[in-house]
Amino acid sequence: MGTCCSKGDHKFEGFMVNFEDDEKGSEVDGENYIRSGDRGARSQGSSKFVSMFTQQGRKGINQDAMTVWENFTGEKDMFFCGVYDGHGLSGHKVARYVRDILPSKLSSSFKHSQTNGCNGSDDIDEENKINNDNFDSRDGNDNCNCHNPFFSSWKASLIKSFEEMDEELSADSTVDSYCSGTTAVAILKQGNHLVTANLGDSRAILCTRGNNNKLISVQLTVDMKPNLPVEAERIKNCRGRVFALDEEPEVFRVWMPDQNCPGLAMARAFGDFCLKDFGLISIPDVSYRKLTDRDEFVVLATDGVWDVLTNNEVIKIVASARKRSMAARLLVDRAVQAWKSKYPCSKIDDCAVVCLFLKHRSSLTKSMSEVSRHSMNNSRSRSQDGLTVINGDIKSVSKQSSVIKGKSKADSKEWTGVTPANSFVKLPQVVNGLNQRRPAAKGF
């Protein structure tokens, strides 16, 4: 197990890491390595405020990846966290490719915007407003952020970096991303500012305290499924198709115009260039939240966790961890148990979790006295999870891809699938093989 650490000497879980050379990396567990460039580091492990863990499922190679950079861009108390869920034959390569490049690209973009001002953010907002079904001038706390310089600059940098990341992936012949891709959900946290960027169906949630000091979950992202009305309308306008198969009526997928493939179970992703001309986009849904003293921690995870655990179950599990360093692993262990219990005939999916704790360890250890073990272990005692969506419409479209136009207030139900499903159904037939590429489309 490696560590997740920032620049300087830090002692984590018995490890002492010294970053004297900012350009070199050291191998940790073969797959995960520490990279100290850009005054940050990423690996599998834990630190004072971070716990992270990933585990391979029963579907083959682990296609999940994750990133944590402390003191991101060299700024004190700046955190970048991300999880990536690959799919397709080369999904693991795409996920790791994005994991290794996106943070540095984002850091460079933000530094450039700081040097040259943020004049381009308004243009980017206007260009991508139609693609963002959660676009609004208010954050999850109903605090206007339309003139918040932190959010404006980071939103512009995130959108720019995600688009450039997809273009770079398309141009790299060493990674087959024509029929493979990855989700990405990332957060940027500095002080009481929290920015979330989401691409696909991985998810980020916040644990906060409600009335009577009770822990409650707040969903920070919307699972970008193809049957979200705005997503489905865009795909349909680009000649793509959205429908569910008879054997899995709850799972809507994206299909090519003239072939019943690939059947992608999300509406936004890096890669998957076989669908980029037909409505799939790599523009993230970006939102902002101003943190308060009531907020405890953020959890980012791939759908291997969310397919079997509710938001409230997740925060209770994380809060119950005796040590912060074990929180992510405990959550993955509980997810694996839930897979075996709920879907004994299904292959367990890969799981990746990043937990970012927002405070020094103090009151959270006391919180579990308020959470009975009965409520944690009894799957029948579930409450409806809250969903914070800004101007988002989470109604479904019909199986024949009819689209409900317009936007409505968020439903109070948690937006998640009730059955596990593969991201792909069938690979498309292409004349020149799977290495055929198309440039990432813009301006849908």
C-alpha cells in the first residue's frame, strides 16, 4: 500500500516520504505510483485528510483508477481528487491515461488563466450552456456564484482541460479509445470552496449535518445516463439512439444510428469515439458548493459502489471507520458484501473510492453514537436519499427514446440504477478495425 501525500516531509501510516526531486516518481504496488511533479502526489493509500482504495472485481482486469493531489497547483489547502471508471476492451488503459494526464493539464490551464485573466470563462459558459443540463448561476446552497472568481476560473479551466484531454486521447495511437472510454468525477477543494466536475456515471456525495446534528448525504453530481431528457435530446439530434433492451428494461443505452452497438450506458465520457459524432460528449457538468462547518467529508466512487449501496449507507459506513485511513477500504469491503448478497449470480464490479475529510478529526468520531448498528446492517431500513441538482431534470424517457423537453426541479429520489449492468453491450463493426478514430465533436 502506498501513500497519498503533498510536497515536503509527511509521516503517513508509518511511511516517511521526502520529495526532493519534483520530476521523478517511484513505483508503488506496480500499478499506482507516486508522482511529485506540480507539487502534488498520487498513489493508493491515505493521508491526514484522504483515504483511497480500489479493488478488482470479477470481470477481469481492474478498470478503475483514482487520483489525489494535495497542495494542487502549489496552493496551500488545495485538493484535487478524481476517480475514473474505464469500459471497453481498453478501458483500463484509457482510465489510467486520463488519470495520469488530466490533473497536470488542469493545473497548467488554471495557472495560465491566472496569468492571463479569466476573460474566456464567459465565452466557454455560453458555448457549453446547451450541453450542461445543470447549468445555473446558483450553487447547491442557493448562494449566487455567477460572480465568484474562484468558481468562474475553475469552471473555465475544467471545461477546457476535459475537452483537450479528449482530443489528446483521440490523437494518441498507442491507446485504443475508439470503442473504449472512461468516466471521470473530480473535485477541487480550497478553503470553503468546492467545485465538482462530472463526466459519466461515477458519483460524488457530501456528508453534512442536518437537524439534531444528524449525518445526512447530499448528492453533488447527477449520474449522466442516456435517458436524462437533455442528454437524450442531444443524442437524438445527433442521430444517435437511446433505448433499453428487453432483458434489462431499466438500463438505457446509447446506440449508433445504423447498428445495434455499442450500447453505452452513459451519455458523457472520455474516449468512445465511435459515438462522438452521435451525441456522446466529453464536456463535464460543473457545479459549485460553498462548504460550511456542518460539512464533514466528500466521497467519490465508481458505480461498483453506487450500484449496491445508497448514499446514506455510504456516509454511515465511512463515518463508522475507526481510522480515517481505513474508510475507503471499509466502504469497498461493504460494497463487495452487498454485491454477493444482492446479486449472487452477477460478477462483482470493480470498485474505487476516494474519501476527502474536510476537518481535523474531532467530532466525526462521536457521530456514530447517533447511528445505530441496526440501521447500518439492516438493508430494509433505508431512507430516501436527498439529491442536490441545479436545474436538473432526472425524469426518464420512454423505452422508444421519447424525450421530455425542458427542465424541472430535481426529484427527491436518488438517481441510480436498480440493477448492475455492463457499460457496453456489443462492439461496432468497422471497416478499418477498432483503431479507426474520429475527432471529438464540439458544440452539440
